[in-house]
Amino acid sequence: MASVTYGYGYKMFKYFNKTYALSEQTPPPDVKDAFSLFAEGADFMSADQLLRFLHEHQLELDYTAEDSNRVIETFMQSRTENAECDSDNNGLTLDEFFRFLFLVDFNDALKSKVHQDMNAPLSHYFIYTGHNSYLTGNQLSSDCSDVPIIKALQLGVRVIELDLWPNSTRDDIDVVHGRTLTAPVSLIQCLKSIKEYAFVKSEYPLIITLEDHLTPPLQAKVAEMVAQVFGDMLYYPETDLLTEFPTPESPNGNDLDEESLNARDKKPDQQGAPEYKRLITIHAGKPKGPVKDHLNVVGGVKRLSLSEQELERASTTYGSDIVRFTQKNIIRVYPKGTRVNSSNYRPHIGWIYGAQMVAFNMQGHGKSLWFMQGMFRSNGGCGYVKKPSFLIEQGPDDEVFDPKKPMPVQKTLTVKVYMGNGWSTDFSKTHFDAFSPPDFYTKVCIVGVPADNMNKKTRIIQDDWFPVWDEEFEFPLCVPELALLWIEVREYDKHEKDDFGGQSCLPISELRSGFRVVPLFDEKGEQLKSVKLLMREQVMSKQTYSVCFCWRRRFKLALAEAPSEIKTLFEEYSENEIMTPSHLKRFLVEVQKQEKATEEEAQAIIDSFRHFHRRGVGLNLESFFKYLFSDDNPPLLPSHGVYHDMTLPLSHYFIYTGHNSYLTGNQLSSDCSDVPIINALKRGVRVIELDIWPNAAKDNIDVLHGRTLTAPVELIRCLRSIKEYAFVASEYPVVITLEDHLTPDLQAKVAEMVANTFGDILFTPNTESVKEFPSPESLKRRIIISTKPPKEYLGAKEKDKGDDSQNEKGKGDDSLRGKGSGDDEAWGKEVPSLKGGTIEDYKDNNVDEEDLNDEEEFDESDKLPHNEAPEYRHLIAIHAGKPKGGLEECLKVDPDKVRRLSLSEQQLEKAAINHGKQIVRFTQRNILRVYPKGTRIDSSNYNPLIGWMHGAQMVAFNMQGHGRSLWLMHGMFRANGGCGYVKKPDFLLENGPDNEVFDPKAKLPVKTTLKVTVYMGEGWYYDFKHTHFDQYSPPDFYTRVGIAGVPSDTVMKKTKAIEDNWLPTWNETFEFPLTVPELALLRIEVHEYDMSEKDDFGGQTCLPIRELRSGIRAIPLNSQKGEKYPSVKLLMRFEFIN
């Protein structure tokens, strides 16, 4: 426990003081454990034990016994001076060990020496660069001086910018920000200060960039000044045209000059002084014309200057060209002209494209400048930081790094913030709070490429000058080489902006592992005298695991290797270890069952994988394996696109259908929005459901889930979003089903909204009754409205009988009883089986014939009210509703017209018990919509096969959730090019010789057997952080493979678990006999075995078996929400045995 040493008194009111105790900090538990471990339980840690701690825990392998002895001698001397007991004991106490960890000189978080290769060309380094280095303040009216130049050099800045102008008498040279109110400083004063301070911080070359606005005589005078001031320190190039820049090591301790010609002040044919030109090592200029023209350099090397805005614009189109340019040439980025207050920009916009000179206003302060200071704490603070190799090197096809391309996680940074101190020394007691000690918290953030940017923070520690947080954070990093760890301490203020308590930025590539002290800096970047944090940072590859707080275990990451069967096939279909186009064509025909494959297609495959094979004549084993495991070898039929016959009536298709499409979450209290509608349309959903109600003022229309706590969204917003996104995923028609709860005047308003929003793309039928629905082909890029014909608005009737929406979601109290079937929990419970038990389930639920009247009855013989809105009725293309009477009446087929019928999942299952064949017959011409039962308040879903096996076209699902049932829905509608319409199997559409229809309950013979081989998987290493599945070792993956279909086909099987391997190889085969393959889906899931908890989810997909390609295929896996992982996939083989 902490011991109280003294206190601070705070004036609470006019007459009262309150004293807060200041406590000494004690070591956190991790430090105590480390001391105990390395001191082997003793009270003192010897020099040998300290050295072991430094080697094994801190990973300081360069430390020697002499270093550990020096540490102990330092503390023993302190004991002697303070006459402490145990002054003769040759070792560190726990308290001394704790104090040692807080010593910046011994235990800083960064490496203190230049350690990078300094023999590469200057273009291979980020260089600490100033902008308008002579300005003391803003860009318009501040003084010009050598003082900010001196300060910049003392910080380690290596590029100083001077703007040269004639003085007022035109006989000498001033440094001034031209055409502003800034006061000048003489050039000679700046040069002398540069000479004096150039190498106080770093011995590596200083570059002076001259913005030249001079006449040739004054240029000659500048040349004379520069030569006299710098003498032998000045670097002269051997030739006017350099083919490669010199290295930082070669002109060590020298000044390099640059010249930048300003187009406004110097004509192209104007001659410069030859002695002035001889000074210039790095030739520069601001381009005229498109940036693209200046990114192709032939012969020599040069420097190109772009403003931050110009770079951002150019990078959107020419990002790869900029990276390629900076591999040999130099780009200087400078602040945009509107930064008159000398603010700065995010430096990463330059660094991620390889820009060497990201020029900053060093006289200011702020977060951007902190990031700049953080980057150049690297490499001993010498002002030169070697660019990552990926910004310098090219790939096998001369490709370069693309900052916009999605990148996998490479490493994970673990940061633990233990405690901080020093504020009571560096700040007055009322600096943060006039009435009590401060309430500190720490922000821990990553600044880097956009994918890596992340902000986290500790809890607030109240009323304490010595806060102890003891909190740990993890940061997955895609580009750790460019990432900075940004630490900022703030003092919480509930009434005003939180106060600043110190900051630091640390380059992650330079972080030292273990317990480290992190000194903090003020807002201007100057180090605070006493304020520091004790932290632990650890950058781990995905193969490094912490066994405990100080021990790590490393697992070897194997390379993906072709399974034995692939090797055997390669040997069979190749000659002399090369697979030629003719060999590959034979493989495609015989193994992959691509009967129409040609040698031209085989050659195209070989060409696309040429960087993996030699001599370009064919595929070797590696490139053949890469092809099989690539996106060029998918499991479905990509070349077909939409290939089903789309000219049949709508009733002949399964249609991708949403339920309550506007809800963002659960059915009772989530928000209503157009966002889930947009998401559904982007996925290819073709039926959008909107519940329309009068708004609060009864003068407009809202979309909401009636009689719940859901927050409404305006109908017009939903309609506009539907119009914008309706055909981004598919050009086939979108059906909008309207659940109508409106008065006739509001119905008329809806009709006007719909007509005005959709215009010519709205399909309006010529007649109210049609004998056959139109086809998807005839309705391409059209919007269709489906609802019940308008009825008289009777508020009392609604209260007495309920309405479509409310009843559809469950009768009264049912939706509030909490009987949700939560298939969305975790990664989803198993899909409800259609085998057995369902009848009893419904008996238990007391579902009777009356429950079939789930929607308000509409008897066509009833006389329609006279106050209906005719323009609203005219919109309806697909009429919905139930005739009065029981199930027999509902399922009657009228030869003169077609309609849409809605049943809940429960109603359908009960009806299917005795009327299955009638339902099939009904759906041959009419449309059946199935919707979730009312107790699914969590927006879970049901088994869609119950609808599909009875021919139901619109199996309506809650698309905003996730879970196995929804995965089946996604799987079905991957068919037919993902257009949202899948032609029903012929047996659901045709009658037999005795007019009989398909009987879903009949026992059927096996039509085919699907043989599935699961070879291996890859990609988790890139798409998940390394401790996602297991804190202590690589994952133990297994694969579940099965069939979702009619009851007799439904089954799940699984492979064995492969331990501690990011690249699992199973090589297991399963067989699945199928009676109705036309409705079957292949279910694939990967899980990570966990003996103590629930197995972790590792990816899933569902594939329609009737579209499955035979042969060896790469199977991309998806997340729980159905989003494709960037890298995770399986290699599998599919064979159909008849």
C-alpha cells in the first residue's frame, strides 16, 4: 500500500480548507512479480539477476555485466549518501528496482543511437524538414529571425528553408516571407547561425533549401556568402546531373544546397550566376502542368515540390506513380497557403507515398507537429529515418506499394499503462483544479495508415497527483513501420474542456520491449522536467505468444504447401515439372469438369500466374497450387452471370426478400432508418418491406414498426434511398411491400410521393386483376408496389382486431413475452431442423385455425368504401390479402387472377402438415410470402427451407441480423449471378400425368451423391490479430461441412482439429447422398477448438449445390454478418457421383 508523506490543502469555500494526502507510489503487481521472479524470491536483486532481467524481460541483449554492475553501484552510492540501512548489500531492493525503471537515462522507451543503414541514397530516407524556417509566428505578420532556425537545428531538423529576396536598396539579400507584412532578417545572420548550430544535435548532412527571388548579381553574392561562411563544410556535386543522390553517410558533416525557382519571379530563359548554380546539389522546381507529367524522370534525379492539397489530389489517381517516383527522386510536401496561422497537416499523407521532405512549420504546436516530432525520435534522433523497404522495393511484376489497397494485420502492439508521476513537481497545485487534486486519464492512440488509426483511453483516476491505471490495450497493425504510438494525459473537467497534462509520440518500429519510462512533453514539444509514465510496450508478430507477463513462446509459421493429392495431380498433368497449356486444358476438362475449356483459356491462366513460374512456358507446382487457391478458381459459376430463364412469371422464382427492412436492430426498440434498406439493396435483396403510419401531426407519413418503441424515419427518405440503390447489385425489379395504416388522404399523399420519386421506373399495371404475373425480364430496372387494396381507415377496428404489422409480428402479448429464438446469439445457434418435433412444437404453442387470420381479412365480395384513394390503388401491381374463411379458402387457386398470400413461419409449418401439396399448387401461379413469427423480437430468423420446399417465393428475413439461418439465405441467392431471382426447380412448377404436384413429405430416392474433400485453409493469419483465437498459441481449427435441404438430406459433419497452426491441413473426405439436390445448400463453417469455453468462429459460407462447380476450388469464407474476409479461404474438392 502507498504510505502518506504530505498533503495539499484546497480552499473549498470562503472559510473552509480541505487537505488531500499525497502518497508515494508503490510498484504495480507486474513489477513486483518480475522482481520476485528474477531475484528468485530474495529481498535483493544481484547484478547477475538484473542482467538476466535485462536480457530476458527487456530484451536488451547488448547489455553486459558491466552495465548491470554500474546500475547497482549507482543505487549503493545513493544509499551511502542517504545513510540508509543495508548500504553494504550488493543488490537492488524492490523499491530501488522500481526507481530504476523510472530512470530515463537507463530505461527509455526508445533506442538512443543511430542504428539504421546510412549508406543508401538520400531518397531512401524520411528527412526532418522545416517550412519557412525563419518565421517566429504566423505566415503574414510575424518577425523573421535566426532564432527559430537555431531552435529547429537543436531539435534535429535537417532541412532549413530560406526565402531569399533583395533588400530594400537592392544591394544585399534578406530572408523574408515575400509579399507579406513579415519583418526581414539578413541572410548572412541566418547562415552564420546555421553554421554554428548545424551539427549540435546530429552529424548528418544539413540541407538548405533556397527559395530564390534574386537577380544574377545577387545570386553571385549569395554564392560568395555561402562559400565564405561554410568553407570546407559545403558539399559540391561532381556533376550537374546526378543519376543518384549521395548518401547521408558520404557528405557527413556537410551542407547540401537546394534551389527552388519560383515561376512567378524567374523567366525560363533568365540566366543565373554560374557560381551560384555550382552550389546546387539537389535541383528542384515546382511543376507547371499536370503532376503526372513530372512523375516520369529520365536520366537524372530531382526534387519535386507539391502542396499538401496537390499531393492528396494526385494520390487519388497517381498513388502508385508517386511511390515509384520517390524510390529514386525526392518529393517535398509543404503546407497549403491558407495555413496563415502556421498550423500543420497530417504528415502521414506524405510518408505513406514515400515523400522524403514533409515540410512543417516548426514554430507552431499541435498534434500534427507532435506526430512529426515522434517520427524523428527514430534512429537516435539524427533527422534521417530509413524508409520501410516496401516503399523502396518493387515486386516481381515491377509493382509498388499501394497505400489504398486493403492490407492484412502484420503485428499486434500491446501497451500497458501502469502509472504516472511528476505533475505535482512541474505544475502548481491549482493548475488543473482550484478545489481538488487532478483527475487524470491517459489517451493511448495509434497514428498511421488509415487502417491502423485507433484511439483508446484509460479510466479517470480521481483526486490523485500520482495516478495508477494498470490498464492494457491491444492494437492490430497493418503497417507497423509507419505507425506512431501517441500518448496524451488529460485532466478530466466536467464543466470545461479537459486540461492538457503531457504528451509523447513514439515510433512503433523503434519501441523497446518490457517495462519502460516514457517522459512527457508540453504542447510545444519541449520535455517536461519531471512528468513521466511507466508503461510496458510489446510488439508481437502473429507467431509470438505471451505465456505469462514476462515469458514468450514463439511458434514457427509454415509456408502453405500443396497437399499430396494436388502434387499427384500435378505430376499426372505435367511433363518435366511444367504444366503447359495443353496439359492444363486436359486438367480443366477431366478433373475440373470444364468441358468447354480451351487452350486459350489455359494460356490466359498461365499468363496471369507468370510471376510464380519460370521461363513463361507453363505452370510449375507452386504456380499451379497458387492458381487453384486463388480467386480465379471460385466454387460457383462466375462466367454465367445471370443464366436462368428470366422470361417466366414472377411466381416461378424464389425472390430475395426482406422483412421490416427499415429496422436497424431488434423489433421493439431499435431505430428505423434508410441505412438497412441501402445495405439490403447493395446485397441484392429485391423485396423491401415498409410499414407506413401517420406521423405525430397526422399530416405526413413515417415508416416505423407500429405500437413499439422504435424511432420513425420519414417515408420520403426511404423512397429516395430505394431509388438511388435499387439497381446497384441487380438490374432485376425491386418489389416494395407496403404495410398500410393510413387514412385515404395520406394514401393519396403516398401515391404522389411514389409517383414523383420513381417516375418512369415505376411499374403500374393496366388492369387491377391479372391472370399471370409479369416476368423479371420484362420488369428490368422497374419498381413494383405490392400491398393490399386500400381499406377504410377505422381506428376503433384496429384497436379491437389489430392490424397487419402488429399481428404479423405476434399477437399482442406474445411479442413482449421474450420468447425470441435468438439464432443471432454469438455466431448463431443451429438452424432449426425440419425433421420431427415440429408438430408437437406447434401443439405446445396452442396454434389453432384462428391463428391463420394473421392479417386483416379482406373479402373480395365486401363493398369497398367510397372514400378510398384511387391514385393509391392504381399503384398496386401485386395485390395481397386473404379471403375470408379458413386455410382451404386461402389456398384456392383462381384461374382468372393471381395474388399474394402472407403466412407466418408457424402458420406455414402447421399448414404444411396436412396441406403441403395444396401449398405447392398455390405457389405455381400465385405468390406466397412467409415472415418471421412475432416472438422473434431479437430479429432472428428461421429455417428458410420450410418455405422453399413448398414453393414459397418470398421467404422474408430480418436482414439486419446474422446467424446460420441468414447464412442459408445468403447462400441461396449467390445462385444465378446474385441477381436476387432464382428460378424454382421444375418439380415445383410442373404437374404430373395425373395432375399431381410435388409432395414435400414424400420419401424420395437418392438422385446424386456429393463427395467433398477438405484439403486446407489459409488467411486467418492476415485477417485476425494473433491472439484473437488463443492468447497463448496459434489456433486449433476444424471445419464443419454439411447439407441444408429437405429433411432427408440435412446433415452436418466435421474434420479433426489441427493444433497450433495458422495453415491447417485436414485432407478429409465426406459423402452426402442427396434426394433433392436442386434445393440443397452446402454449409461450410470453420471453428477454433477451445476446451474451456465455446469454440471460436473462424468463417462460414453457404453454396447452392445446383450451381457448384466440380473439381478443386478455392472457397472464400465470410464473417458472421456475411461479409467476405479479405484473405480467409479453404481449398476443397467437389465430385458428383450419380
